[in-house]
Amino acid sequence: MLYKHVLVAVDLIEECRAVADHALQLAKALDAKLSLLHVVEPLAMAYGGDVPMDLSMLQQQQFEQAKERMQLFAADYGLPEEQLQIAFGHPRQEIHRVATEQDCDLIVVGSHGRHGLALLLGSTANDVLHGAPCDVIAVRLGKKG
């Protein structure tokens, strides 16, 4: 079998349904297990790491909201709780960690196909590709029909 365990990284916005749809179809076609992962980034990362206040309560609320949104998102795909995971940290590192720990052989992420400066600055999809412990498929988001 080509792939046995597909990990799809989702950011829980409506646009990422295309990524989940693609990964689900792929997993079904390959008779592979599908796991969903959402990574909650530390709030301090968004502010350059230098925040003059305690963000732990806000961070916990963000984590709880992500958990609720993940459960609602996964319910649309009929995925059981044990196939859902929420991690806390830098997306690339957490996606790589979970893929390794769960012995995933394919990671599916969304990509906006940015060009120019945005491409130079990098994206999560590009970041995940480098150093990934397995194959990576980037599903193009926001395609104009």
C-alpha cells in the first residue's frame, strides 16, 4: 500500500475544507487512516515573543475554542475523537512531531500558492515541506474557477 496513515493539517477556517476534502478522498481511495491536526500557535509568537503581560488565560481560551471548532469540523467528516489532535506550538515543528509520533506516511496541507515576497517569507505549507518525516502534498487553496 502506498500510504497507510494520512495526516491533514487544518487551520479550521472554511477555506481549509478543500484540504480536508482532498485528504479524505485520498485516504478513502488508498484505504488509509486519516488524522486531523490543528496547531494553536502561542500568542507571544504573533507579537514577536516580547509581550509585557501574562497571556496564559487567553491562550487557554484559544485552545478550548480550537477544540470545539475541531470537533464541529471533524463531525462533518464522521471522524472519531481519536483521529483528532490539537497541538500547541510552531506549526511546522508540531506537524512534523505528530507525523513522526503517529507513524504517518503522508502529510496534507493547504497552500495559497504565493509568489514574490510572500514566497520568500515562506508559508506553513513550504515550512512543513522542509524537513518533513514523510511525503507532503500541498492542496492549492483559493483557485479561481
